[in-house]
Amino acid sequence: MARAISAPVKRERVTRAALTTWIRRIAFYVLLLVAWQMFANTGIIPTYNLPGPIDVVGSLVNLFQSGQLVPAIGATMERLVIGYALSLVIGVILGLLIGCFRTVEDTVGSLVLGLQALPSVCWLPLGILWFGLNDQAIIFVVAMGAIFSITLGVNEGIKNTPPVYLKAARNLGARGLALSVQVILPAALPAIFSGLKQGWTFAWRSLMAGELIYFTVSLGNLLQQGRDNLDPAQVMAVMVVIIAISVVIENLIFSPVERRMRERRGLGSQRA
């Protein structure tokens, strides 16, 4: 009986906390926009250098009505999905090999650590030389920007599996594939997921860097177009779109999965 009563109470608390969070966020962004518009109206910085939010929204509407915005978003997201999918496959395989085999760790692992420190935009000249000035070069940069973060995340997850889990599983007869699938992989999931999340961030940044150089239908091209036309309102409008896409992907994909993993491990909110 107590369990049946506690469940609705728990749901009510979660709903109330979520509502409070949204109210705080909305209030914060409303105040931020008002302050931004008031500062723009003072004229301390000319509007042709710092447009207000009203001008930015107007530019965003113009981009949508002109038919440039939607195709640009579609083309950018297509490159991102392809590049990130490639990095996901290669990064997970590399991470598993490095985490499971000492020889691979001593050789390939050291190379991955070095390449991780290389800014992803450094791959762009090489991509252009190999593939030409086209979509393949941009996808190559996106993949290379994310692969090593994913690899290191998978590797760290495997290495940080608590030894007590492995001892208990071996005492119960788990060996080989069963040990990896039923014990190591579930224990390593949080670290692996962190690597995937970080890889997505690097992929997104790499994509923007590539699109700024290659003239094609893309959000990066709209940024470049705004700069060439001396139109900071358009530049900021495209930046708002880029941020909005990032927030949507975070809230629809990464946050729910991360929250589910925490709940399955009995970890609630640690905030006051």
C-alpha cells in the first residue's frame, strides 16, 4: 500500500521540479533578451556591429522566407550524421581493441593520445588534398574530429571497470564473451556514453569549421554570407540556429539516455 502511494507522490515531485526548472530557464532568457535589447538601444555599440534581438529575429525570419534556412539545416545535419556515424563505428572498435589488448594499447593507444590533442580543423587541408573541395572532405574532418574522443571514452570505460565485478563474475563462471557483454560493457557504459557525447560535440564543431571554408548549401555558408555582406544580424541569427540544434539534440537524445542510466544505477539528483 505504501508503495502504491509513494509512486504518485514521487511523480508529482518530479513534475514539480521539472516545472520549476523550466520557469527558471524561461525567466533567465527573457531577462537576458530584455537586457540585450536595452543595451543595443543605448547606441554604445552601433547596431551595425551589435544588433538587438529584434533585428536578429527579423534576419532569421528573412532567411526562412527566402528558402535558404531549411535546405542549409538539412545539408548540415546530413553531413553531421554521416561523419558522426563513421566516427562512432571506428571509435568504438578502436576503443575496444585498446581496452582489451595490451599490445594494441602500447602501440595504437599512444598514437590515439597524440592525435586527440590535434585540433580537428588541422585535418581540413589534408581532407581537401585527399578528397577535393567537396562534401567528402567535410565529412572526413567531422569523423576525424570525433573518432579519438569516442575511442578514449570506450577505452577508459573498459579500464575503469571495478575489479570486484570481474572477480565476482569469474567466481560465478563468466568467461570470455559472456564476461565482456554481461559485466564489462554494462559497467563501462557511463564512460562510453561520455565519450560518445564528447565526440558529438567535437563533430559539431569540426563541421562548422569545414563548412566555413567550403562554399556549399550549409549553415556555415550562411555564416560566411553574413560576414561577406557585413550583416551581423544574419551571423547572429545563424548562430542562434546552431545553438538551438545543439540544445534540441542534447535534450532529445543525450539527456534522456544519461538520465536513464543514472536511474538504473539508483543515482538521483545530487543538487540541493
